[in-house]
Amino acid sequence: MQDDGADGAARPRLFESAKGATRTALTLGVNRLQLLGVELDEEATRLLSLLAYGAIALLALSAGLVFLAVFLTVLFWESNRLLALGVFSALFLGAGAMAAVTAVGYARRKSVLFVASLAELRKDRDALGPEA
């Protein structure tokens, strides 16, 4: 009779333990999914910055080339227009070059997509012990 009581007491503890393990596993899964979402958001922001700087570079370099062409056309015309066109050409070309350098820098950066998630999953795997 005492054995039945011991088995009866063990079953609720076993059920509670399994319930706690399931709750912990679900919480861990939710945390990993949240981390994945944060990493996806960071990557989207990086790509948007890359596109924005690329568009600025294209626009500024195009405008600079137009002003440079006008500058070369008017080069032998009058003296006051040359200064204005030269300054505008230098400004647009400088801005375009800076934006292009920034865009190339963003493009060369190694993507860090899922690095933190993978590291956390490796820690979880290592915490479970050696593979069987």
C-alpha cells in the first residue's frame, strides 16, 4: 500500500516537472524568435541605408556631371558664371563622392544576420551536454 502512495506522489511531481520543462522550452523558443526578429530588423535597416546612400551618390554625381559639362561649355564665355559653375560642380561631385564612399563602406561590411541567434543556439546545444 505504501508503494502505491509513493507512486501516486511521484506522478504529480513528474507531471509538474514535465510541465515546467515544457514552459521553459517554450520561453526559450520565444526568446530565440524575438532575437531573430531583432536581427532581421537590423539587417533591413542596413540594407535601407545602403540603398539611400547609393541613391544620393547617383543623384549627386549625376548633377555634378551636368554642372561640369555646363562649366566646360561656358569655360571661355564670361568670368562670373565660371566661378558659380565651378563651385557647384565641386560641391555636387564632392557630395556624390562622399556618399559613394559611404555606400561602398556599407556594402563591404560583413552581414551579421543571425550571428547572435546562432551563438545562443550553440550555447543551448552545449548546455544540453555532449551529443549521443
